[in-house]
Amino acid sequence: MSLPSGQGLSKLKKKHFRVKHQKVKLFRANEPFLSVLMWGINHTINELMHVTIPVMLLPDDFRAYSKIKIDNHLFNKENMPSHFKVKEYCPMVFRNIRERFGIDDLDYKESLTRSQPLPDDSSGKSGAKFYLSSDKLFIIKTLTSEEVERMHSFLKHYHPYIVERHGKTLLPQYLGMYRLTVDNAEHYIVITRNVFSNHLSTHRKFDLKGSTVDREASEKELEKDLPTYKDNDFVKQKLKVYIGDEARAKLMDTLTADVEFLTKLHLMDYSLLLGIHEVERGEQESQKEKENEQENACQESDESETGSGLENRNYTTYNTPPDSPNAIAQFVREQSLQYEGRFFAGGIIPELDIYAIPSCEAAPVKEIYFVAIIDVLTHYGVKKQAAKAAKTVKYGSNVDGISTCDPEQYAKRFMEFMQKAIE
């Protein structure tokens, strides 16, 4: 009798195994490449769980990749393409970088695969597409194949620098890089940590280079809900970043180290991304949000006197406005007393808002600033030299105001602008 029952068990196991692979609902997204990205991150992180962490990274790790090709006619095509390929670049290097930035692989996977990433309209001149993870902790950016090559050569210097700085940097936190092949089209993707908060609104944002030529937000940009202002807008609005002497000294130290690192690599054209959260306005918005939630809750309890309290509670969470804090931040703010002493001005959560700096006591208005360096992959090569020649012809040879100068000049001008902007 033992033999048939064993067969029955193996049949059951096989059946269970197939059902497990059919959980394609997990990766439902509006765009096929996003479904594949979610599937790919889930797969690659699960695979990495079985790989021993090496004592140190070797040169080969910076050339390594993992690849998988899927041909599965059983996928529901509405949710998932039945043929696709996923390639992860330098898996061990990025795992190490995530660890150094204090990002747990399971949290990373959960953020990017639980719900589909949301499109973000912060596209720049490069024409790259941006998406936000559903909990707004991570940014997904499309790259060109040339940028992937540049990332490879950058990683060899970036990783040792992150190690040396113990993760204290304003450079982008690069957390993973992938190639997804869907419908014979290749999509290159890099994932970074979001500079802005996922629970405090960004009321204004600036992209600052320290340059004055062609550096104002376009008419088209100004039509957006949250336009990206530039250097001339910052100067015209007579703005300053008021953070006080101690915070300023720390920020300028980090900024100086990062800019020196980029200059050594002949990189330029990077920007300081500055987000501003107005504390009073933020408090008014969250007050309004709470009132709306309470109204909704009252309406629901009026409509349904029957049913368990649990059902009603679930109901309310579904009615939470899309811009409200994600579950972690909400839980932390409402439930956890241990955070009370660690809250900074205006509700900064140190573990989540790593780029946040509160304004100092002397500031005219209470604000929270989010500060980081972005777009660091432009090498001063043929492209930039040609652009410089063209701009010099157009604007004359006074290089100070022209965005395209050599890396040393660029760094000097960038730092001078920041010295004036930050008080």
C-alpha cells in the first residue's frame, strides 16, 4: 500500500508546484515590461537567497550577470507575456551595495513586486521614463544601452567609494540594474532609492547645476502639478536652504567629497536635486486628509450597521487617499511610541527619510529639505566638447554661465553656487 500513497503524494506535490508558478496575479501591471520587471526582481532576489555571500567582491563580480529566458504558454497573456527574458547585471555587487545602504533584500523585493510601479512624470531632457514603486521608496528609471556600459565602468569606482564612505554620500543609491526583453524589445532599467519622502509631500522641487544659461523651467514644465524649477528660478525666487551651521558643515563635507569623486572620474553635468516640504502646509493637508477619512468612515458605518467591526476597518483602509502615507510610515506614526523622541521637525522618520534635513530655528518658515546629487553618468567626452563648442559660438567664450565646461570648472562652479544657496 505504501507505493500508491507515495505516488499520490508526488502527484499532489507536482500539482502544488504548478499552482505556485501560476501566481501571475502577483505581477499584474498595465505595461507588459512592468509585469516582467516585477517577475524578474522576485525571481532574482529569490535566487540570490541561495548564494553564499562572498567575503569580498572580485573583479569578475563587476562583469557578472544572471540570465533567464521564459517560454510559457500557460501564462495568462492579459497579465504576463508568455515569452520574455530577464538579465540582472552584477548581482553580487548590487546585493552588497543594497546591504551597505541598509536595504534588506526582502523589503526591496516586497516594495517592487507587491503592486505595480506607478508612472512618474519627472522625465528630463534624456527622454528616460521614470516609475515609482507603489510604496514610493524606490525609483525605476529606463536607460539606454550606452548608459548601461557607463554604469559598468562607473560601478568599479562607485562601490569602493561607498565602502570607504560607509554609505554616507549624496550620490544616487544604485540598487539594481536589469535588461528585460519583451516582444523582441529590450528595456534597460536601473533602480535607485527615492530622494523624496514617501509620506511627506514635496511642495517644490529644483534641479540645480550652478549654471545660468538656459536654466529656467520651460512653459511646458510649469504646467505640471509639481514642476522642476532650475537655477535661474531659484535665484529669482530669492530662495535659500536654511539649515544652520552644524548641518551645513556636514552637508558641505559630503557634497565636497562626492564632487571630488565625480571630478576624478571626469564626470560632470550632474545636478543637486532639492525638494522642499513646507511643514505648516503639510500639517494642514494631513489634517484635511484625516477629516476626509473620518467622513468616509462615518458614511460607511451609517450605510452598514451590520457586519463585524473588522470588515468596516478594512473598508476604511481601502478608502485611504492614494497620496496618503504607505503602510509602514502610517503604522510608525500612529502606533509606535518608540519613535516619538526620534521624530524631527515636521515628522521626519530617520529610517525612511534619509535625505531629509529640517530647517533651522532662524529660518523664515519651517521647511524640510531633501537634498541629493543626481544624473552623474555624463563623461566629459566628445559629446560634451562638441556641445561646448556650439554654445561658445552661440553665447561667446565666457564659460562661467555655460553649462558645458570641463569637469574641474563644472565642479568649482557647482560648489560655489551651493555655498551661496545653503545657509
